[in-house]
Amino acid sequence: MRAIWKGAVSFGLVTVPVRLYSATENHDIQFRQVRASDGSRIRYKRVAEADGEEVPYAEITKGYETSDGQMVVLTADELAALPSRSSKEISVEKFVPAEQIDPMLLDKSYYLEPDAAGAKAYSLLREALRDSDRVAVATLAVRTRMTMAVLRVHEEVIVCQTMLWPDEIRAADFGVLEDVPEPSKKEVQMAHLLVESLADDFEPNEFEDDYAKAVEELVARKIEGQEVVAAPEAEEEAGQVVDLLAALQKSVERAKGGRKGGGSAATKEAGEQQDSGEAQEDEDSSSTTRTAKRSTGKKTAAKTPAKKSAAKKSTAKKTTAKKAKSSDSSEADDETLKAG
């Protein structure tokens, strides 16, 4: 990395010589404007709006447009005469609780590297920030303009994050939020269950810029002369769920479906809570069914002895008749033998 600024951090009477490095870099896909027929680059010329003539860079200066549309030309000498902050110092003004800094105020992030001579003081400031759970609010000059910044600890490095001015944060003026109906208790409970179903630790490496990857693959295929085939369109659901409660329920079920293949402990616990509720309902239903069966069984048992008794009597009568008939048959057979 190349240092973009060199100066010092001062807090109290302690001074820490440091170098400033950009902590982030832009990986957005960059396209060029070209002529479609042959890919020739499109270049822009600096031309004057009044007559369309091209203006050499040396003749270009700055202008300030007033609210009524008047353009005031400002020369380099006039701008140089203005009061400016050219100090190479990051001056710590105060140490404040980290939660008091609204993330919307944060702009760009820079790493601070200490000089060898200031390594001990750098370590002292780092540990003070880490142990106090506070951030240092500082001022510094960037391109001659004073700006606010906060110093915080990231792993083992002090990070300087420049801040926007409060008037640079736009107000969220949405009239539709003035008359929003209150959600029902059931909807709130289901929303909490959905949050727990999707609760997990943040792992930034789990996410991927799929658009950048797709562009790179497209370019590689075109270079190799392969045919470019349109990606299949995502399947859309048959109908949109209008009922908020039904949508929440469906979302929880979908989260549970994803949980079967893995997921966090919080996700599993949330699912188990819902499963437990459903199991309890099933248990109550089964208990009711068993009770009804036992009741039916008792009624059947009460009727059975009478039927069995009647059946026994009928069987006894038939048995007696058979014996009598068998006896008569035997006597007839005896008489026949005697006669013979």
C-alpha cells in the first residue's frame, strides 16, 4: 500500500507520528463507453457551453454557481488566499461512547500506521481505546478542508474514519409513515419468531458479488468465442401473499425448511419452539382421540357380556338337540343290527 497522508495524532500532550492508508478499495465493475460497431473508445472533450469550442486544461479554473444561477469565477490565487487548514495533525478533541456515533455519519476509512519512533505511544492509544469502549472524535485537514473523524480499533490497527457533517444527512420525510396502522399482537409474535429463525452470526465471506462474477464469466466466454446464452429467469410465485400474518407464517416455514440442512443454534431453537407448539397441539388431539376410544370401548364392553350369554344359551340348546338326535340315531342302528 502507498501512504496518502503523513502527519501525527495528538491527544493531550502526546504526539504519535503516523501515515494514512486507504483501508478500502472499490471493486465495482467498470464499463467503458464504446462504439457498438467496432468497440472504439468514446472520448470526451472539454468544450465551452457558450460557443462549443474546446478549452485547454490550462485555461480552466473554478466557478461557484449561486442559488439564482449566477456563475462566479474564482481564480487559483483567490482560493489560495482563503483561510484553510493545512496542518498535518489529527487532533483528538474528546473520547465518546461508541454507541453515540450514528453509522450514517461515517464516510471513508483509513488505516493509521505509526512511525517506529511512535510505536509505543500508538500502542498506548490503541489499548486506551480498546479498554474504554470509546472512540476518539478528532479533526483533521483533508485537501485543505477541516473535517471530523473518529478513531477506533480494528483488530490491532487504529482506523481513522472521516465523518459527514450533520447537514449532509438528508431527512427521511415520508408522509406515508405518519398514519401507519399498528400491527396485531399475533403479527408481532410471528415477526419475532421469524427474526429468531434467521438469527445467526455475521460472516461477510458468506456473501458474494454474483453480478461481478457473472460479468467476468460472460467476458471470458466471449473471448473464447463461445455462444452467449441468456440465463434462465427466476421462477415467480403464483400469487402474492397479501395477508401479513400469512406472509410471516410462510417465511417462518421457509426458514425452517432451510434449517433442516443446517443453520445456527438460534435458528434451530426457534424452529423447535414452533415444533413444540405444533407437537403440543398434536398431543392434545391424540389425547382427545384416545379418550374417545376408551369411552367407546367401555360401551362396547358393557354390551358384549349379554350377547355372549345369549350366544352360549343358543349353543347349549343346539348341542342338546344334536346329542338327542345322535342318541336316537345310535338306538336305531342298534335295533337294525339286532334284526339282522
